[in-house]
Amino acid sequence: MTQTAGASDLPATIRLVSVDASGRWLAAGWMDVRRAPGVSLGYGAVFAVVSLALTGGLLFLGLGSLILPLAGGFVLMAPLLAIGFYDISRRLESGERPSAGAVARASSAGFAQVGAMGAVLMLVFLVWTLLALVLFVLFYGQSPPPLDRFVEEILFSVRGGLFLALGTAVGAVIATLAFTISAFSFPMLLDRPVDVVTAILVSARAVRANWRVMFGWAALIVLLTGVGFVTLFLGLAVVMPLLGHASWHAYRDVIEPR
């Protein structure tokens, strides 16, 4: 059962959802995958292939130590990358049959605002990348060790422990900011004729109003994305569609329809 948050000057009504909401969102997301398996899993396979190719390229160039911060950046940018899944769920919701062409044109109706929100998220990503590089230089100089030695260095040395602790703290702050402003903003921009500032404010207030549920939802996103990573990125072909569709249903559940 849901309740409605207090009055707001924003053009959206925010609902207070129950603690088991994330389970409903995942169930609804999986149902969307089953209703449109070809386009959903095909779109998800693109993420798996690109991630695998990028990782292989970094290893080939001897830059394996950059895989971890770039993986964190992927999580930051995921709300933008998943916009095609939002569109698939929206079309299924209205009784339409999604297609690859429709996914490619998903953001065309509000391209300017979606693009602006993407630029905001890209700025957050660039800040994270810059901070990660600064941390690398501070702890390991200009040439970080190869990936095999780097993992051992992090887990079994004092310097590595300090690096991991500081990097985790900085990453948590950046990730919280990115999640707060993007959890509902991209679906809202796809669904309604609003500007990017309004969408960010609505998303931030919705996350704050449901902070317990959203904290658990964010942790679940990180956990499932991690599963996609440790399966040599093959799991992303399923994880990305599942989380993308579920995020659309989270938006529908928390932000009251017009």
C-alpha cells in the first residue's frame, strides 16, 4: 500500500512506497523481459559485447588497473544507457509491440532535455574519472602496476588498504549524488514534457522521501551489476534489461501518473 508525500511546488506527486517495493519492481521488470525478449535481450547483449571489448582493449594496452574505476563509471552512467529499456516498458504498458527501431528513437521526443540530463550525468562521470586518476597518481605514481599485481597490492598492503578505503568513500559520495538526481529523472523526461531541472528536483525529492527503499534499491542495482561483471560481462545481457525495465516500474510506482 502506498501513501502520498506532502505537498510540493513541483508538477508531480510523489508516493511513499512500502519496503517490499523493490521486489515488485524486479518482478515487473522480468515480466517485461519475457514479453519482449528479442529486443530486450538483444539490447542487453550490446552492453555485454561493448564491455568485453573495452576490457580486452585495456588489458591489451597494459591498462588493466583502469578497469575498476571505469566499471564504477559504468554504474554511474547506467540510467542514461538504460533509456531504451524505459521506452520498451512504456510501449508494453500502452499495448504497443516494441521494436529495435523504436528503441533507437526512444529519446527523440525529448531529445534536448534527455541530452541535457545526459550531459549532467557525464559531468559527474568525468569528475569521478578525474578523482580516480588523482588517487592513482597519489598512491602509485604515473605508472600503476599491472592488474594481477594491482589486485594483490590492494588486498595485502597498507597502501592498498588506504587507497581502497579512500576510493570507496569518494566513490560512494559520487554514486549517491548520481543516483539521487537520475533515479527518476530519465524516465520522467521520456514520459513527460518537463525540463531537466524539474526532473532532477523531482528525482531528488522522491529519493529523499523514500530513502530507505531507495537505499536498498541502489544496493540491489550494484549487486546485480556486479554479478554481470564477474560473469565476464555475459550476465549484463540479462541484468541490464531486468534493471532497466524494473527502473521504469519504480518510476511508475513512486511518481504518480499525470
